[in-house]
Amino acid sequence: MHDQFRTLGRKIVCEEELLRNCSRLWKHEDALNILEGRKGTKKVEALTLCFALGSGKEPRFESKEFSKLTNIRYLRADGIELIRDFKSLFPNLRWLRWRGCPPFFKPTNSHLENLAILDLSDSRITEDWEGWSQIKMANKLKVLELANCALRRTPDFSSYATLKILILQGCRNLVDIDSVCDLKNLEVLDISYVAGIRRLPVEIEELRKLGRLEVIGFETLKLAEDIPSKRTAEHQVRLTVIG
């Protein structure tokens, strides 16, 4: 029995050493082990946490549990709550999937200057969510996914100059998308299954780079007058309406 315990102990130590040296932790259990034991290193570039969404009791993770993961480029943090001062812990983060994030934003100093893809789908966030003020610092953001969120209107997009893809699919409370017109570099807009929208804002004609508009699931949305009438013939050919 003594030899079996010794063998088991060695196996556990070896597995932990392998985890510490992994650059990608795709398994929830492995990522949880690293965070709870604060065993992360700068070698880790991708980490996946996947808790159940909509429980209302999101497990909390503090900044100190991420303190050694200074080279994270991809973070999946579904169904968790982040708290405390993150002190610019994610300088290299490019892709953040934080589905089911709570309606109250508690992390501070989570500067995301290099973030390119942000997925906040299936969250209870509204247009008044405090997190928007920190996300504005992501001046390289290209993709923003807000599917099935609790938005009543789109947040202030005036600082999102680089955004190319915006997904609002399934936001059932959404009735106002006027701020979308500030996204001068937008190429794809998905408002499928957003029943509260009846008309597109006239100013959408100013989005000269918009090439794909998805409106699947609409029966009453008025498009004839709302699709930009002042575009050049070349742009009108490139615009694809999927509905």
C-alpha cells in the first residue's frame, strides 16, 4: 500500500508540473486547479473556465488568482465574477469570452488596450453596465458579440472606432440601436431575432463599409426605406441583407 501511495503522489506531482508548463489550458478542471492553487506562470497563453450560466451565484475569482498569468492571450471565463484590482494584468489579452457575466462590474484597472474580440453573450448586462467605461479603452477591438443580452438600447459606441463586427442577435429587450451609426468602420451587423426593432435608423446610410446586415426572424421590420438610399451604386451591390 505504501508503494501505491508513493506512485500516486509522484503522478500527482508530475501532472501538476505538466500543467504549470502548459501554454494552453483548454480543460475547465485544469484551469481551475491552476487558479485555485495560484500555480499559473507566464507560459500560459490560453485558459478556459466554463461554469453554468444564469445561476445568479457566479463563482468569484480575484485578481491575485490571475497575478502570475501575465501573458494570457485568450481567456474564456463563462459564468464567473471577477473582483478586485487587476492592475493591468492582461496586457496581451486579445480574445475575451465572458458569457454570462454578472450585471455589476467589480474588477478595477482591467485595461484591455490590445483586446480584439469580446464576447459577452447571454449576460444580464444593460446599456448602463459599468464595464463599458473600461471596454472603451480597447482601441483595437474588432468584434463585439452581445447576443441574448438584456440591452434596451445599444451603449455609447462613439469610442469604438475600430469595430468591424457587431452581433446583437436575440436581444429581446432591444428597441433602440441608434448608437450603431457611430461605428464608421462597421462591416457586419447582426440584429436577427430582435423583435423590438421596427425600423432601422436613417443614419445607417452613413455606414459606408457596412457589407452584411442580418435580420433573420423579422416579419415587420421595414427595410425598403431604411436601407441606405444615398450609397453609391458600388456599395449598394456589396450590401447583403440576410433575412
